[in-house]
Amino acid sequence: MISTNSNIYIAGHKGMVGSAIWRALKNKGYTKLIGLSSRELDLKNQVAVSDFFKIHKPDVVIDAAARVGGILANNNYPYQFLMDNMLIQNNLIEASLKVDVKKFIFLGSSCIYPKLAPQPLQEDCLLTDSLEPTNEWYALAKITGVKSCQAIRKQFNKDYFSLMPTNLYGSFDNFDLNTSHVLPAMIRKFHEAVQNNHAPVTLWGSGTPMREFLYVDDMADAVVFALENDMPEYLYNVGTGVDITIKELAETIKKITGHQGEIIWDSTKPDGTPRKLMDVSKMKGLGWQYKIDLEEGIKLTYDWYINNVETAKKVTID
């Protein structure tokens, strides 16, 4: 039985998602949270991870640790995105099994689903078709994590399961233009354009793809919900069930930042998957749904960015 006195290890507790989960658990009265930075514990080192688990013996493990990035980073570093993520999650899953961790929550990404899967994306469309080439390496790693947890659930009857968030954003996001996702990259570009006399902002692609976005504190709330409730299946989508075009996203961020210049769409750059809308009916059926709408979430994120602008330009995901 999980309680506020349970030992809970959050892997990646300094990243955007992990830090939001840490805050949410603290606010709910959980007192025995465990977190180490990548300098203190290299999650790619199997021996180090195994030793850590033998000493601390967590009751719960929440895997929010990953090498992450946008289209550019995925294209440029395919091997690292595949291998680093598999090493991290495999070491955590194997160590958890060996020390009898009661509950393991694996966090993935909606990119695990096929590029042209029917919309909205349902959990059972996993492995039914080919992946989006621009992020297949990261997706493949995450799929192995999902299936590893499913295998443990099937073979050992343990409470290991996966939450697949849609595109996340919020405080402590990565705003580095070479490695960030679309929403934080836009916030930085529009903010800097405003400072540069409302200079034109150039954005990738055509602006026509549709994306769904979830504020990171809502994701943390979903994790706490999953921690405190019975989760009878191995895979759950977490999102809003609402999407907008990239062009609409740009216009929203333009308005929030006060940018008055031109938006230029560079059609020589890739669009990525045409649409990625999540079917969130499983989580909703269990009693969880999001609370923060996109415009409010972007305002909160922009406020955080302008108050942390120098350190936010390149955030290390731990």
C-alpha cells in the first residue's frame, strides 16, 4: 500500500517533468522523496544504479529521466537518442524488479505511436505501423520501456505501467534552440524578436501540422493520480484531447509575448508528423483530466521564462 511515508524515487527529478512531479508530491504531503542528479548517479551505469537501489530500496519508482529533444536533435543524434534512453530505462526497470519495487511508473511520449495512425491516437495502435522518421530513435527506445513494463506485469504480476504524455511544456523547460521542442523554442524566438525591435520570426515548416499540448503541472497531477489509484492496464495516454495547428500556436505565443513583427514560415524545413492527437478516454474514465488550458499555460511558462531568461536558454535534462 502506497502512503505519504513510502520511499519514492523520482529519476530525472531536476528536469521539467521530474521537478513538477517532485513539487506535486511535496504539496500532497509525501515526505520520503529521493532524487539524485546525473552527476551523483549515472543512470546509464548498470552497476551504479543497482547499488543505489540496494541501498535505498524504494517502494515506488517514477521514471522521468530521458535524453530528450526536438526534430533537429533527434535527426542529428540518432544513436544517442536510442542507446542512452534504453540504457537509462533498462537499468531502472531491472533494478526495480530485483529489489521488489511495488509500483513503477514509466513516462514515455506520444511519438511511440505510428506516424499515420488513426486520430485520436488510441493505446492499442502501438506497433501497428511505421514511426515518424524524425523521432523514431527516441520512439523505439520508449517502446522498449513500455513493453518491458508490460512484460514484468504479465510475468511477475507487478504494478508496472506506462503513462504516455502528449507534448509537454512549462517551467524548467528546455529553451535551447538546437535541442528544444516547438513551444519553448517559439517562446524564446518571439521574446528575442520583441527585444530586437519586433524583428521577423522565422519558424520551421508550413505551420499546418496539428499538435496537442499539456502543461507540465497537469502531467505531474496525472502521475500523482496514477500513484494513488489502481491502474488496471499497462498503458495510458495523458493529454488534453484537444489540438491546434502550429500556426495557431505561433499566433497565440506572438500575442502573449507582444510581438508585432512578421512570421516567416520556412517550408524547406520538415513538418514532422501531420497530427498527433491523443485519445485520453482511459484516464478520463478512471477519473483524471487536465485543468490548465493552453493559453493560460503559455502565459505561466512565459512568465517563468522572462524571470529565468539567462539560465533558461539551455536547461540540462537530468
